Amino acid sequence: MFLAQELRDQLAFALDAENSDHYRDDLDYVPAINAAIKWLTSVVNSAYGKNKIGEEFFRELSHSGVFQTSDASRVSLDTFPNEVWTILAVYASPETEAISGLTAPTISDTKRSYYLSNLLHLYSTKDCKRLNIEEWAKNKENPLEAGYEGTKLCDALKRYAYLAPINYQSATYKTKEIEIRPSLKNQKVTIFWAKKPDAITGLSNFIPFPGSVFQLLFDKALNYISYKQGDQTNLYATTERDIQQLLNVL
């Protein structure tokens, strides 16, 4: 990670405004940096969905947690301790360890899922394959595929799968949920996810991206600031060309 202040200083240098009050932190630099973060988030979503970047990109935002599924073998995104950007992996029936000093949450409703903050994930050999909606339907009755839910396989040969978060519009609990199959009713699963980047509130905040995208964020933030200059042929055009070049490399 790197400090927002580093990005601000580089922007001020590029704008030849190191000792000037023409650009303000609260009105210019911080909004421009947040806009660049939001833009980069959307670019990463597209690139990750097309398998053009790996999970290492999310290392500053990666988290893991142990959850108890609902009676429908689902985990609600509302139970996560922070806002989920993307799911990185799901593991069934993990080996866990109690974390000293933390108490287990009260589980009062089997129809809901729970985040078990008192448990630490150790390992699991039962990884879940991510399926799209069409695969999810087809694999249910195919014993040769992950996500099969029948009686033709013993437990040792079962291959688990999960379906990306979907809002099932439950009458009692309206939220996006991850579903795991074969069914794990009210059982433990471990989920690895990337936390959605927070907007910065000041220049002392860290930007939770790897240093390799510093230049990309700098160019886009400079792009946003340049709108205020009304110069679409110099500063703006140059940074757009730089961004396109960097995206091609990414």
C-alpha cells in the first residue's frame, strides 16, 4: 500500500503547484484520488472477470473468514465483517481453531448464515469450484461434475461448487447469498474475499492497492483535475494516452 499523500505530492509536482494554494486538498486532490480509485475498481472488475489479472492484485484487500451456512446451504453477504468486492475462494468443511479471547456468536436462527469471528481457518482439502448459473443447473445431476447432488457418489468422491452471490428475494431475508453444493446445511465453510476499497477521507489514509498501479492512479487523478483547467488538448489528452498504454500492459 502507499499513502494518499504520496499521490497528492506527485500530482502537485505535475501541476507545477507544489507551493501554490490554487489546488486544495479537500476540493481537488482528495476527490480526484477517490474518483481514480473508483475508476480503477471498475477496470479491475472487468480485467479479473476475464482472467487478465491474478489474485495477487488483491493482496492488500484480501480477507478470510469462517461462516456457518443457512439451512439452504447459503452464506449471506450481509454477514461479512466488511463490504465484499469479489469472492476469491470457498472451502467446505474446514479445519478451524478457536481464537483466544473471542466468544462465539449466538446462533438463534437456522435459516440464516453467521460469521464465526471466534474461529480461525487452518486448512481444508475441499475446495469449491465457481460455477455460473447455467453450469449450476446442469451439474446438479451430473456425478462427473463439481456440484453434483445425488446418491451415486460416496462422500469421499464429492466435489463441491459454489454459485456467485445472488439475491433470491426470500420473504424473510432479502440479500445476496453464496450457495454451496452438495448441500452443507448449517455447517462451516471458509470464504476468502477481497474487501471493497474505501474512499479516502484525508491524505494520511493508505490506498489499498499494490504499488504497481501508482502510476495508473496518478494518471487518472491528473485526468480528473485537468477537467477543471478546461484544457482538453494538452494535459488531458496526454494522460488519456498514458492510461490506455498502461491498460494494454495490464
